Amino acid sequence: MLRQYKGYLQKVFPGYAMQPFDIKQQARIITQLEDAARDNLADGNEVAVAARTYFDERQRAVDLANARRDQPALGSPLSGDKNADLRAYPRYVGEKLVDRYPDFDRMFSRELFNEIDIDA
């Protein structure tokens, strides 16, 4: 009976159903943003200029994080307690870029910040 009622609720209220969690979604979004920022069509765009700088500096932190690991990262390459210091660097760079390029704030705060949140 409860199973039938749950099915009914899922039909009537589509948001009631459990949403699948995709562990690789954040990595895909970051890759898509980097590809878009590096596209020639974005040349001269201030957000792209800031994003290119951010992604270059992020890659430095990722390279260091990968050098610390015994195995490939399952999720974000900057995750884990041992990499808290490495997450602080792209966070600092991102915040400075937002100061210089205010339009970069939306990309940084909505899509990039979660990966480098020091408390993550």
C-alpha cells in the first residue's frame, strides 16, 4: 500500500522522486567551462580571460595533488584532507580574479567554488 502511494506521489509530484547523484557531474562542468573559455570565439571576453588564468593556476594545484596520491582521485582531484592547502591556492586566485573581473564571479561562485571550498 505504501509503495503504491509513493508511486502515486512520484507521478503527481515529479520532484518527489529521488534524483540520481552523478559523482562526475562537477568534473564534466569544469571541463566544459574550460573548453568554452579556451575557444577562440571567447578571445577578448573578460570572463574568458579570467577563466583561462584560473584554469591554468588550477591545473598547477591539480598536478601537485596528483603527485601526492598513490592512486587516481575518484572524484575531484583536489579533494581530501591532504589537499586542503592546494584548494586554498585556486580559491585565492579565483577571489583575486573576481576582484579584477567582476563578471567572472558568477562562474566562480556557482560552478568552480565548490571544488575548492577549503572545508570540502
